[in-house]
Amino acid sequence: MATADVEDAAPHPSDQRVAAVHRVAAVGRRWRATQLAGAVVLLAVALTGGAMAVGADRVPSAVPAASSAVDPGVLGGGNLDASIAALQAHLRTQPKDSGSWATLGLAYVEQARTKGDPSRYPQADKALGRSLELNPDNDQGLAGRAALAAARHDFADALTYADQALRQNPYSERALSSRIDALVELGRYGEAGQAAETADARKPGVPVFTRYAYVHELRGDVTTARRVLQQALASATSPGDIAYVSAQLGQLAWNQGDYKTALTSYARALAADDTYLPALEGRARAQAASGDRAAAIKGMETVVSRYPLPGPLVELGELYEARGAAGDRARAQQQYALVDAWISLARANGVNADLDTALAAADHGDKAAALRAARAEWARRHTVHTADALAWALHVNGRDAEAMSYARQATATGYHNAAFLYHRGMIELATGHRTAGRASLTAALKLNPGFSTLGAAEARKALEAAK
């Protein structure tokens, strides 16, 4: 890649595409059903060149989000776009600086996350490729490749690159973190725990602490997860890291149905950074679970207008459905259709979106497509999340006997997830296991009575019917 291949941070065509999603998300809340179909098709064509996918995402990705500090020495203290522009300017005069190419690639990965813009990933790929072309064994470039692969949900490659980076530099924080992420997302939880212990011994800090906590949460050890996150918060100094860890604590509390603590943690995150979208999203979910639907809808509309990713889009759609005011059904459908367009954009830029498709298409789209996607994802990796997605896709397609084994696998690690228990309970009822089904649904509602705007209501209805 020559110096001319350094791409400017702003404006970029991908910004225009994502801005189009933002604009449609905002305008679409005022559309009527008669205007919806044509507008969604036009959006999808504009984003993806006509390639449409079916699906949406009920839950956020299981991979812990990266800290806002892509590179503590270069990008951690200021505006990401400005930092990228500075790196680009530097590389025009110093095109053989492999370290800066690696940092630029990582910055593009972060930019994709913060803008909800997967079209940044090809830019990251080019920058990291240039870094490794100049210096094939540099650990920064290899760790960047690992981070990019994880962002695209190619966790086998993420593990390969992380291991390569660690052979060059056993103390690479990025590689250590990406290795944990990859093992978790491949369902290799025992190895992930060992990787977290190794990372904590070699490079303790916020990125490692948060992953260490998540591994323990997956095992059902919420006490340790909370303690480690509190330790991470105590060590956090930058506003970005304070916001990030506080939001993680909020998510942990929300998962346990402790909405008061969740809201307190999200407030702390927003005090550090009042634009931090994961905290805004989490606060809206906690408000919905607490019964403040009006605040939840307002908050989620803000999130979606700036960050139109599958999780917030589906949550907003379900909030509209639950409210049931005039036009809400059309508003909800428009959110689900925007998810389809986002997934198409993701796939066009190398992101594996099968889990996203399976989770939401099962509830809000093509059920057969949900099952195809879930089977494809299960073929790649066996995690509690893929087991749950496959179980639910089988259930909505009427294949409950087959679904049962996957629902059991989803809950086998002790992970405290009310949605998993809800799915298992509904499958148990469908297969005639009434006592077990009632127990699972009761456990879901006891753990987190507001785990899902629509799912919690369905769980209560099913319990009543199973008396």
C-alpha cells in the first residue's frame, strides 16, 4: 500500500452510509406503515448495493467491548477522528513506520465500533496488512489482526493471530485480551479461564480485568466478576475507562435484576462521559425493566439515532410494541427492517452475522432463515450463546425435541442469563416437561424480571397457562 492509500478520516463514504442509517432511523419513527416498505428497500440498496439479509439481534455481542483507549500512548486521550487524521498525516511523510500503520489499523477497528460502521474494517485490514508487509513479525500488527478478526467474528483467526503476536511479545496487552475473547467465543471456557489468569499475571489492567470478570460471570461466579470489575474501576483513570468499566458493572447488575445498582453504575459512566453509548443503552434497558417505559423509549431513540446497531434497534422496536400507541406497530417494524440493512452492511464488510440473524429473525423475521443461520454458527463454534440461539431457532420452527439438548447446553455453565432460562422453559413446556418448564420460567423471572420487554411478558403468560 503506497502513501496515497492512507485514507482520510473525514469525510469518508462509509460515514455517509452510516449517517443514512442515522437519518432513516430518526425520520422513520414518524413514518407510517404505507411508507415503510419502499423506504427500507432504498436504504438497504444504498447501504449494500442491493444485498439484503433477514434478521436482527436481541442481545449485545458476548465479546466484551474494547476500551475507548485504542492505544494509550497515541489515541487514548483525545478525539478518535482527530487522532486518526494525525496518524494519516504522519504516515504520508513516514510511510515505512510499521508501528503507526498497526496503530492506524487498530484505530479503524475502534472507529467501526464507536460509529457502528463495519465498512471501516476493510480500511483496518489494509493498514494492518501494510504494517506486516513492512515488518512481518511485529507484534503490534499481529495483535491488530487478532482484534480485527475478533471484531468480524472470525474467532479462529483471532486466536491464531493472538498466539503469533504473543510469541513475539508475551506481554502484549492487546494480544492477551484478544486471546481471551477468542477462546470465550469459541466456547473453550476452561482455556479462556487459564488465558485470563495468564494475562492477569503478565499485564494487569482494565482490558484484562474486564475479560477476567466476564470469564467468571460465564461460570456463574458473579461475586468474583463484580469484585474484579470494582478493582478495575478503582484502577481506571481516564474518562473512557471509567465509563467503560462502570457500564460493565451496570450490565452485570442488570443481568441479576438489580436495576437500582445498574442505574447507579450507568450514572457513574455517564458522569465520566455523557456521550458513552453503551451506558445510554444500558440505562434505557434498566429504565424499561424498572417500569419507566417513556424514559426508556426516549433514551433508546437517542442511542439508535447515533448508533444504529442490532441490539438497540430491536430493543426500541419491542418497546414500541409493548407501548402499543397509534403507529407503534409500524415504528417497531421499521426498526426490525433497519436491522436487516445493518446486517447486510456488516456482511458486505467481512463480518459474520449469523448469530445476529438467528437471534432476531427467530422472533421478528424469517424463522427458516433463523434456523439456517443458527446451524451455520453452531458449526463454527460451540458457545452458550450459539447453543441458546440454535435452541430457540429450533423451537420457533416447531422442532422442540431437537431444541431441548441445545437449551440444556446453553445453561450448563451456570451463567446467570434470564433469557436462556426463558428459552429453556418454553422448550420444556413444549416438550411436555411442565414441572421443569415452570421451574425454568420462574427462575428467569426471579433472576431478572425485566430481562426482555416482550419475553418477560410471554414468560408470565406461559406460567399462568401452565398452572
